[in-house]
Amino acid sequence: MPFDSTGKISFDHIYTAPDPRPFFGTLKRVGYHIPQLAKPYFAKLIAAHPAERPTVLDVGCSYGVNAALQRCEATMDDLYAHYTDPAVRALDHAALVEADRRRVRPGGPKFYGLDSSAPALEYALSAGFLDEAIHADLERDDPDSTQQKLLDDVDLVVSTGCVGYVTEKTLSRVARGARPWMAHFVLRMFSYEPIAGSLAELGYETTAVGGVFRQRQFASAEEQAQILDTLGAAGVDPTGLEADGWLYAQLYVSRPAGLPELELPDSDEEG
């Protein structure tokens, strides 16, 4: 399996399939579960937001996984079991969409998704995980008028693994409209400082939630060695964490300055 420019295994191929079965089949093997750890934090932020029915934008949403966890009252294990079930794997595309639509519970916040994969966004919309989709590369381009109108609706921006590929370019463009709250789970190999600095220029304050969060296991010894080199070059100590076989993330919350303090619990993950 090829490596991307960061030294991580490239999973690009699982984001362009017409449905999420390859995504879940592949990521189950490496124990990917950061969206599950993120779920209660996102739920607390949604509940704390003053908007009557907050609109949540998931950056790098792929097939709408974070939205599905909230809307289907599911866990990652539930989704892994569902999409790898032989009976579900045998369904044609239309039948899978219909089966997924039946899992969605009505009500709750609105979910928008931003991603560069048109097939993933199309599926998430068809299945009812997302209410709106923004197919764009905001690293490169400003949002067009239609995309900006959607961004102006957003109250909370979340992500679970895209920071490092998505930078302050994207998140500053997102923040310029409605000044939404933000919560990003960021692998320790990437620095959040450029994003925090860029958002500070727009009047944001950033806090880091204590502790670390397991993202997934390394896919190979070669991947682990490359990531350990990257962490070492960045001055990040992997002892007891990445050195033991898992990629770890940290949670950063950025909100407009002057808001009342928001209490979020430290991670209970053990490094």
C-alpha cells in the first residue's frame, strides 16, 4: 500500500467508492475509532451552543461518518458490523441507500459535509446522513456564492483527522462567515498552532482538551517507523503512545473570544 507525503499509509482509494463498504472494511482492520471518541465531545458542544438547532459542518466528512454516529445513535462498532455484514455487502447500491436511510433518526442538529470526494458526499446525502454537501477544495479556492451561503449557516465546525491535509487556509475561509465554534481532533504529528494563530486574527481563542485520543493502529511497521521519525523531527515524544503501536490525536476547541468558559472533560484514554 502506498504512503502519502506525511509518511502515513494512503487510504485514498477507500474515499472514492460509490458507498462506504470499502471504507469500513479497510479501516476496521486498523481499529480506526476516533469518531467514536469524538462523538460525546461533539454532542456536548452541540448541546452547549446557543443556536436552537445548530448546524454542524464536518470538514473532511467522507461518507458522513460523524453525522451517522449522531443521527443513527450508533457506535463505530455498529457501523463496522453493519457494513461488513455479508447480507449488507450483497445489497445493490439502491438497496444499501434505503437500508441506511431507515437507520436515521429524525430531529437533532443539521449536518453539512465538506469534502473533496464527490462519491462520498453523494452517498452521505442520499443516505440522509448529511443535509447539505460542499464539494470543494478550500485549500486552493475561495468558496463560490452557493458554498458561501451554506457556510454562513454553520454554527459548529468539526473534524476527526483531516487537519494536516486541511490547513488554516480552509479553516480561515470557513470561519470568515458565521464565526462558528470549532472542534478538531488533530494527530500529534501535526501542529495546530498555524490554525490557532490564523483564527486568533479573526478573533478566536483556542484551548486544548487534556489528554490524547487513539485514532487507529499503524497499518505496518514501516508506517510506524516513518511516523516516529516525523514525530521526532517535530520534537514530539512518542514514548508510551505512538511507540506502542497507535496513532494518537489531541482535541482543540476554537471559539470566538469573550464567550463563557466551556468545560469539556479530559480524555480518559490511556497512553
